[in-house]
Amino acid sequence: MKPASLGFVLPGMRDEYGVDKMTVAWLPMAALAGTVVGSLIWGALADVYGRRASILLSSVMFVGTSICGAMPDFWWNVAMCFLMGAAAGGMLPVAYALLAETMPLRHRGWNLVLVGGLGGIGGYLAASGLSALLQPLYGWRIMWLLNLPTGLILVFLNGQIPESPHFLLLRGRLREAERTLARFGAALTRGAEGTPASKGGETHFLSGRTLALTVTALAWSFTNFGLLLWLPAELTARGMDVVVSSRLLAASALIACPTIAVAALLYFRWSTKWTLALMIVVAIAGLGGVMRLGDGAGLLDVVAPVALLIVGSNGILAVLLPYTAENYAVGLRGRATGWVAGCSKAGGLVTQCLAIAALVPGLGTLALAICGLMAASLLLVIYFGSETRVGRRDADPPSTAAAVETSGA
């Protein structure tokens, strides 16, 4: 909800502060920079101080950034927007790491995908709905003041969030782990030497697996924050009516909404690795169609490639961070997920810099470059990616393997 609110405050901020389009572009750039920095820092904090403490820090920062609603100067808003982005970008990978370590193995995959996908859609609906309801009465500042009640809700609910038992075991906090597991009817199992069973997963950050996920995250960020961001203006410049282009993108997004449910089903029932690879292939097909768009392209010429691109992009987003969280051992999971989450925003920083410098490339050139990066990510995922779905013959040892033994369901 926090980053999505940016699009709804910019028009009012421009009018009140009297700034031009080039100046106001610094606001989303600061927010994106914050998400990159926050993902990296919070990922490291989660591996040192715990998942729950890191989420609480983000919640407190949400409360603090509500002061944006009372800022008299544009540049103070830019500074606070950076902090808001850091809190939002930091919470996301930590939440995935915590879910990966607390959900039962047989329900983990589809829960991770649905939480990520529905969280993104729900955040946008909350921002747009509250904007439509409250901005006509209270102006753009109300969107920032909403950070206060939503942040306080997270602070109070933090007491209901269990710390990861796997993290507690890693830190030698055995009794705390036992108390946490007892809340869910679970118990520790012991290894041959009387120690809790160890977990599998990648134990080295500098690895082919990290390279594959990094390139995939970068390819997605350039697609989402570059191509899809500039597509409406490009279609309008090619002669398509602005209302028609907006309706086209809305219709394509509506077509792509079921992608989240499909991705969750494939991730859970079929394969984690090959679901990610399939979504990359769909995105490549969409990019190929966009590259072939010429001047004066009709509505039907645009719908299919754009719909494929949005479907592939949504699918990659829904699967990428859950897959990352499942691929690394507990002691590295926060940092690795934070790194990939940061890379998924890095393309936005590059595209914002290009926009500020008025160096936006042509649609075909941009689609070709992203298609090459996306193809490279596909090859890397196929070669270095591991299967994390429990029950498949080609599955690697799961990264949250049975350190706990559940009773009942």
C-alpha cells in the first residue's frame, strides 16, 4: 500500500508545491532507492536479530513516515519517502523468510505465492480505494497520514507474530524455539548426536543460484518499472488515443489477474523451478510481440503481447521471492531474499534516472534489451535452479527441512 500511494499523491503535491514533472520524479526515485537499500539492510538485520524484530522496526518506521502528511516542503517529503521505501522494501523479504520457516511444508509453496500476489493487489486496491474515498474531502496529505493507523495496527499485531523457530535454533535459543513450536502443536526432533536436525538449502551467497535469481530480478524490474511504465506514453505517441490506451492496459491487467492463482497452483502442484521458468518464457513471448509493434498498430495487435507481458511479469513477481526464500539455508535466507528483492527494484532506479535525464530509449530497443536479459535469466534458472517442491523426484533437500515434527495437521 505504501509505494502504491505514490501515484495518488503526486498530482496534489505538484499543485500545492508548484513543482514541474522533472522535479516531482525525484519522489518515486527516492522511494525506489529506499526499497533497494531497505531490502539489503533488513535482510541482514533479520539474519542477526530475528525476523519478528525486523518486521517491528518496519512498522515503527511506517508510523514515523506519517509525518509526510504535515510536511511544508517538497524536499522533506522526498527524504521521508526514502525512509518509507526502506521500511516497505525491508519488510517484504523478511516476511517471505518468516513464512518459509513457519508454514508446514505441504502448504508452504502456495501460501507464499498467494500472500505475495494478493498482498500486491490488495495494497493497490487499498491505496486506490482510500484515495477515491478520502482525497476529495481531505486532499493528498490524507494518503500519508494513513501511515499512522496502519503502522500502529502492525505494531500491535507484532505480538501475535511468532519468531521463526529455525532462526531460534540457529542462535541456540532452544527453550524459546520449544515454546514457539508448542503454540502450533509441534515438537523438536533430534539428530543422531542429540542436536536439532539441520536444514538444507544453499549455504553460500556467491553461487550460480544467486546469479540466476539476481538476473531474473533485474529482468523483471526493467520490465515492470521500464517497459510497462512507459508503454502508455509510447502508444499515445504512436497515434493511439490516450483513453483507448488506458483502457487497453486496464483490460490486459484484468486478464492477467488470474495469473496469481495459476502460479500458486503450478508452484504447489507441479514444480517450483519450472513454474518460474514458465513465467519467464511467457514474458519473453510478450516482449517479442511488443518488439514487432509498428506505428499505427491497432487494438487487437497490442492486446495479445501486452497481456502476455503482464501475465509473465505478474507470474515472475508472484514466484520469485517465495522461490528465493526456499532456496537458502536459515542463516543466509534473510540476506539472500533481501538481495533479490533489492535487485527487483534496481531497474526502477535506472529507468527513473533515464527519465530525469530525458534519455528514454525507444520501445523496440528497450524490449529487445530486456528480452536478451530475460533469456539469460531463463538459461541460468534452468541450469542453476533447484527444485524445492517436496515430493518431486528431482527435488533438492528442502531448505526448511524437518527440524520440527508436527502433530495432527
